[in-house]
Amino acid sequence: MLMNDLIIRACKKQDVERTPIWVMRQAGRYLPEYRAIRKKVSFLELCKTPELAAEVTIQPVDIIGVDAAIIFSDILVVPEAMGMELNIEEGTGPVFSHPIRNVADSEKLLRIDPSVKLKYVLDAIALTKKELNGRVPIIGFAGSPFTLLTYMVEGKTSKSFSNIKRFIFQQSKTAHKILELMADNIIDYLLAKIQSGADLVQIFDTWGGILSPHHFEEFSLQYMSKIVEGLKLKTDVPVILFSKGIGSSIEKLTQTNTDVIGLDWSIDIKEAIGKVGGKAALQGNLDPTILYASEEVIAKEADRILTAVGKNNGHIFNLGHGIHPDTDPAKLKFLVDYVKEKSKR
Amino acid sequence: MLMNDLIIRACKKQDVERTPIWVMRQAGRYLPEYRAIRKKVSFLELCKTPELAAEVTIQPVDIIGVDAAIIFSDILVVPEAMGMELNIEEGTGPVFSHPIRNVADSEKLLRIDPSVKLKYVLDAIALTKKELNGRVPIIGFAGSPFTLLTYMVEGKTSKSFSNIKRFIFQQSKTAHKILELMADNIIDYLLAKIQSGADLVQIFDTWGGILSPHHFEEFSLQYMSKIVEGLKLKTDVPVILFSKGIGSSIEKLTQTNTDVIGLDWSIDIKEAIGKVGGKAALQGNLDPTILYASEEVIAKEADRILTAVGKNNGHIFNLGHGIHPDTDPAKLKFLVDYVKEKSKR
């Protein structure tokens, strides 16, 4: 039983006493308590040690007072489980030493059983569930097939995205075959997370926005749609789709059966409300760098979002992207307290 | 007298025999002829040597057959002229060794006379004008005040844009003061370019899209608007505004007096046509990475844009961003020939 199920109710557009809030990357580097643990283990070790993953997952619930815990992990553990060698180095970001560039590479990718290959994530969820003891819901997550493919083809962080673009435009069939496989793996992975205790799930489509709208539909949206359908066949836990930088295409996310649409900060929330038209709940929208500003500015920017939504149901407060590592935790705490107070019904 | 003034007529929404085409970064690294010259001089030396700048400016007119020559230069020569030390290194991109971070830094920035400080650009234009002898129009350009400020504050290429965001949100007054100064300098710079022979001008707002819509209005749009007004007071040469990644905010560009709105590839051109509503001509929209694909795919993607626009006036074909350095020039030539043929009235 959940003592605080505000987010679940917001996902379902049910009545809430106030607007729930959590923030992307809330378990992370901006917290001194997280950095203390990271001094002892690498990023991937942290992901793969359930006790530690559970500990950092719960930190923002204790320290900041957010309304959900998002399980500490990384979207790239899925391609790793599918057979790709992953290195996450300080400073340079994640690297796949053997990126996917052709059919032969693609044929090495595995259809996985997450209860074997990603057991450490499921264990971390079960442990977090036990330790949280119903204080707040747990969010499970996965990268979208296209976003994962982007990393798998680029091999490392890219600015031009030339490799992934060349791949999808020159080898469309192979790309679609991998995306299909990713979608199947992700459905199983998210279902396993739900079975282990996740109360809702979010799909991060960080790179959908590098595509033109019609290519977004072809290479990203249809596979997210497949995942949502796959989940909905077996569970009624809420699903959040978050595509970054897709602008007006957020309207297309309503074509899926998603419960919630995540908004980055580049869209006016009023426009989003108009486009989504009540077909899904909304989450996000605050520019994460607003947390660099004074409390006065933070309050003003939070008000802009709260006022646009009004006291309507189906709203989860969040940033429009992950919190920056150099954010002062006190500023986030201020935002969370402010939203909780200001949004009271 | 211009022998080919298709672009000028398209900017003014006048009748044309076919759709004109040029591409951003058409004078650049994808051309072996350009790379041959760059073997002998550095990027900044090339910018500052009028004979060589004119030569690479004209290359794509000769080799590819584009309908305009855009003067070879860099948007960062303006902050350099204002007193900032600029280094452009191979591989790492441009670096300002002393980025702007506070009032004291900002007070060192100069109000410039472009005919002195940027004489080499004006000389390159005059020389290009002479050598082109009216074959095609010459495009002069500048970065938008916000885009230049982004580089000036970040100091180097950024992914998180934390420094510029912190600067504008923590030191708004100083930011606005610099943006005002930039706008004044850019007006004079573009007017000087026009006097030296530029037949139209484009403002590159590469980073306007990192801002939320209301911050885009506050920190980027209003200064571009000021520039357009400043130009229109003294000249009737057409102005193109190109803001990357601003999504629906392209509608707001019509609030300025701009003749043309440049589109990146992330917006559906049909949506753009609807939003701009004939208040400005349109340019761009093709994903530059489409040039990695087969001729068949390139033709299909070009058709998508040509069909959406129909045989309406006020359309300039272009990519949605600069051509990638690893593009095969033959593919660009194919696109240019295809658009010329297919768009015949």
C-alpha cells in the first residue's frame, strides 16, 4: 500500500490534494550524499550493486522530499545486456567500444531475458520497495529504442549524430530490425521491473528530437507505441513517454496509449495543453537551469507552469530535462516545497 | 546587375521561373577544393585573407551551381572585433580564452566601427562581387546577439549550456546590456556588408532554441527584431532570420519585419507554412544528413518539401542546418540539380 500515491493519481487524471513533483536525475551528482557513495564505486558498479542503487534511489526522497523514487540505473544497461561492451568513464561519458555499423554487428544483438541479464536492476527495485515501505511510488524506466540505437551506433556522445543518421538512412531495414528487437526487449524489461515493484514506468526518448517529424514517427514513435501497447496488454501501471526536443510532434504521442506525456522546456506548456487536449496527463517543462537562479526567479517560473495548468488534474511537476550536476540541492528543495505549497487544492 | 536574382525575388515573394537553392556552409570542408586551400592556411587566416575568402566563397557557385554565394567568414569574428581573444583550433572548435562571466568582463567589450575592425570581411565581399560579376547574389551574415553571447560566455563548445544559462538568469541586466551592444554592432556590420556588395543578409540564431519560448523572446527575439528594424531603416535588401530548434516559436519571427524565415529540419514545413501564414518567405527544412542517403531517398525527401510548398512564391530551398563536412559533393550537386529541374514553373 502506498502512503503517497499522488503521482499515480495524477497519471490517471484523478483528484489530488496538490500537484506531485519529482525531478529527472534526482538521484545523482548534485547531491553530496550521492557523491560520497560514488567516491567508493564507479557509476556502473553503483548500477550493479542493488544495496547501493537502492540507497541512492531513496536519497532524494529523504533529503529533498520528492513524491516518487526513480530507480538508480542507466538506459545503456539494456544494450549492454544485449551483448555490447559498455564503458562509462568519468568526464567522457558512456562508450561502446564496438558500435553497431552494419548487418553483421546487428546480428550479434541478443533477445534477452531481463530476469537473468538485468537481475541486478530488479533486485535493486525489490530492495528499494522494501526499504521505502510504501512512502512513495517507484518509477522504473528504459530508453526508447531509437535513443538506445543512437548510442549503440554512435558509440559515444555525439554532436552531429552523423553515424546514426547515416545508418538509418543508408541501412533502414537493418535499423528497423534492431529497433523491433529493442522494443521487444524493453517490453520484457519494463514488465519485469513492474513485477519487481515499479509502480509506474517512464520511457526516455532523449534523441527522438534529432529527427524530422516524419522520421520521428518512422524510427522512434512507432516503437514507443509498440512498447506502450505491449505493456498495456499485461499491466495497468501508468506509462510516461518523454521525447526531448520534438516540438509540435508531442501531439503525436497521444496516438499511443500513454498515460502521461513528458515535456521538455522548449515548448510552451499552454501550447502543449492545447495539443494534447486532455488525452494524456502532462509532466515537466521547467528549464533545469532555472535552478541556477534566485528563489524569486524559481518561484516566478514555477508559477508560470502552475498557472498555465490551473488546478486541473493530470499534472506532474518536473523539470524539462535532468537536473544539472552543479545545481545547489537547496534550490531544488526550495522548488519542491514551493510547488507542494502553491498547488494545494 | 544580377544575372540570377531568383533568391532576391523569392525573398520578396515575387514570381520565379523555378525555386532557388543554396545551402548553409556551402563554402566548406565537404569540398576537396576548399580543403586544398585550408591545407595552406588556418581557418582564421582564411577568413582574414580577402583573396582566399573570395575564392572559397565562389567555389560552390562554380562546382555545385547554387543560386547564391555566402561570403566565407565566421560569426565569431564580431566578438573578436569587440575585443575577445579568439582561437579556432582543428578538432576542438572555437575557443575564447577569456569568456565573459561578470560585469567587469562585459565592460571591456567594444562598440565597433566595422569598416575598421572588420575591414577584411568587407574587402572579401567587394572582391567576391567583382569576381562574380553578377552571376549570383551575395549573402552577408551575422550571428544573432544571443548566439554570439552564448559562445562569449561559454568560451567554447558546450553541451549543457550551463554557463550561458547561469549568466542570463543570475545576471540578467548585464546580459541585456551586452545583447543591446551586440545588436548595435551587428546592425552596423550588416549595413557595412550591404554597402560593400551583399545583396541579402542572414542572421544565424543557432542557439535561440536552447531557451524556453518566453526566454527566447526576452533574450534572443527582441534583439533580432531590433537588428531587422535597424536594417530596414536604411536599406531594402532582404533579411533572413534563422533560429534553430525553436519549434512553434517560428511564428514569433513574423513579429519582426524579416523577409524570410529559415527553418531547421525539426519542424514539419506544412506546420511552418500554417504558422507563418504568408507573412514571410520560407527557407530550408531538409535534414542535412539526408545527403548521406541514396539519390532515390534524396529525391523523395526533396519532393516532400517541394510538394508541401507547391508552386507558391516565397520559397528558397536549403538544408535545415549546415552541410556536414563528410558529405559527398556529388550528392549535393544531385540535390541542387533535382530541385532546379523539379521546381520549374
